Amino acid sequence: MEKGIKEKIFPEITDWFNPMNKYRYAKVKDLTYKQWFWFHPSAYKLLNYGISVIGIICFLPLLLWLFFRGNYVLMIIPGILLVGNIISLIKKLKNQVAPNSNFYDFQMREYF
């Protein structure tokens, strides 16, 4: 992300190499929404894994409903989407970068 955009989002941050551990390990209720979203690992996990979980929750009942109704041809579409979401979730769980990853590490933090 460009430095100007980062400075607009967080004008108080001057050291972009800092891992911001004071927010990473803070209690969620003590953080503002912006601090929670960018710095806390729970926000990253919620959005990263939650997208696949929501897909599974949406397509599984539809698939079961079509199965019990006897619409086997129509089961192909939600079946493919369900399998895709399950595979995506498994890949995300296998390829976890670090247990305490957050959006700041991936989008804003400078490492060198």
C-alpha cells in the first residue's frame, strides 16, 4: 500500500516497521473498530476463514433441500460451490502464515 494512503488511514503511526504488538495482544473490548480490524488477529481470522464457512453454511442446506426434493440435476451447482468452499477452507487452514497474523502485517507493515 502506498505511504500516502497509509498515512491517511493512520496519521498517528510514523514507524511502519513496528509490529504494533500493543494492539495485537490487547483485549478486543479495549480497541476501537479501526484498531481491531487492522491490528487484532481475530479480525483477520474472522474474515479470512469466515468467508469459506459462510459459503458452506449457505450451500449445504440448499444442497440437502434439493436432494430431498429429488432435483438431482440442480444439485450440481450448489454441490460444486460447496466443495469449492470446503477445499478453500482446508487450504487456508493448511497454509496458515502465522497464528497471530493481521491485516496490518499483510497490507501496511514494511519489513525492509
